[in-house]
Amino acid sequence: MARLVNNPELAFRLARAIVSDIALYNQDKVQEGIKNDSIFDLLNEELIEGKEHFFSRVSSDIPDREHLYDRAIVDVMIKQAGVIESPIW
């Protein structure tokens, strides 16, 4: 079994990598979800699976580790999709 990440900075990098992979392999869903303000519905299964993977690799001792994953979603998936036409912005 791999060692758990116990450094918040490294944990955030891992979260960003996981979310990047989700966005990369689901580009159509990301575009549709941004256009229709339904990204969390369309990618629910993938995001839950990614979060479970993140939690399995990151120590529960890291403060606010849930927020690290959520912040990665915003930074990697939502902000970068800002060029997609959408009524939400």
C-alpha cells in the first residue's frame, strides 16, 4: 500500500491531478455541463469516484482535506471552462 500524503500542498496537487484527469476524459460532459449549468449532475459519478480516490491517498489528519478537493474542481474544471458560453457567467 502506498504511503498517505500528509502535506497539504502535495494533497492539493494530487486533487488537481485527479480533477484534471476527470476533465480530460470527459470534455464533452464538461462543455455540456457548463453550458447548461448542470456540470455537477453530469459528472456526479466521476467526481465521487475521484474524491474517493483522493481520500484513499491523503491522510485524514490534513485540515480541510475535503475543501482541497472541492477547490481543485473549481480551479481546474470550472475556471478553465470560463471560455464556454454559459448563462452562469
